[in-house]
Amino acid sequence: MTERRRLKQTYSLEERLAELATRYKEQASALPAGAEREALLRKARLADTGAHISDWLTSPGLQSPK
């Protein structure tokens, strides 16, 4: 069995998702209106939502019951 390669992330998940959303928005702005542009904008919204959810889940206000 092969050993799994481990990667140490240098940026947080929220930062990576925000950067991905920005990249998708930039690509979409260069395209004319159409299905491809809408798909990129949808991916950007999903990445933004994922970043917000991850940030919310790791916030200090959310604590497990004791």
C-alpha cells in the first residue's frame, strides 16, 4: 500500500475559498453573458458561502454544550 502524501496548508480554508471566489469572479467578468459566465458566478457564490460557513463554525461564539 502506498503512503499518503501530507500537505501543510499555508493559508486557512477561509482564505483559500475567498481567493478562489475572487478568481472565479474575475474570470466571469471577462466573459459575455451566457451559461459559462453564470456557472463561474455560481462557483464564486458557493466558494463565498463555504468561506462564511467555515468562519462561522470556527468562531469563538459557537461552543459545544458543557
